[in-house]
Amino acid sequence: MYRFKWQDLGNIENGRPNLGKNTPVAVYRLMQYTMRSVLFEQFGPVEASQLFYKAGELAGVEFCKNLLDTSLGIDAFLADLQRCMKEFEIGILRVEETGVDGSNFVLVIAEDLDCSGLPPTGETVCEYDEGFLAGVMSTYLNRKVVAKEIDCWAKGDRVCRFRLT
């Protein structure tokens, strides 16, 4: 059975010597929202949302293992995550709350790759981001973390806000 691992991304610089490693957000969203449409049609909205969450979770685990320093204390780790998310143009991360015991967080992403600038639909659409943040934090904390989007650009908010428990 195939399971994604970081090495599956390949050597992008070698494979794209003329076009480079970056692509426009519109192209990323074209892939994401067409995939979302097909999954919703094939499996229904609940299952499709769960699949996006799981894919994001796997991405977050691999992202954390390969790009972040899990030996850092929580404040330094979150600063590293902020830096890395900005460097990879995923979004601008802000930490709004951290629980005293490090078990609850409220994280905000501005200029989110998935939805910033979308027309309002009245619903959250960032299941992939939920999973991504859960995967990153689960890997760092070495325990299961669940993320739930509580504000979303697509709901009319100006940022995406996630509660992690």
C-alpha cells in the first residue's frame, strides 16, 4: 500500500530548472478545489471533508518531521513553525492562545493559501489546514491533537482561526 513520505516530493530544483519551485496560488487552488468537488460528488460532504483533514494531517506530520526542530521548547517551536509557514508561503501564522499545560492552542492564519480572497459562502472550507495543524502539533507534542476551524475567510472572516485540543 502506498503511503506518502517527504521524499516523494522529489528534487524540484532539478526537475524544474526553468520554472523553479514556486507556482501561483490559483494553480494550487485549481487542484485543491477540483479534487474537493470530485470527492464531494463521489463520497458526500462529510466523507470528503474527513479525507481532506486526513490528507492535511499526513502533510503536517511530514512537514514537521522534515522541516521543523521538534527538540525546541514550545515558544521556539511555534516561532519556527511561523517562520517555515511564511517561507513556504502557506500563510502568516499567529499564536493567539496557548494553554498553561501546552494542550490547547488557538492559532490564526492570515493570507491563508487555501481560502484567503474567496467569496463568502457562509461555511468553513479549511479541512486540509485543520489536519495540517493537527499533524504538526501531534508530531511535536507526541500525542493526538485535533484541530477545528472556528473562523474562516469563506465565512466572511478576514483570517482563519483554529482551536487545537
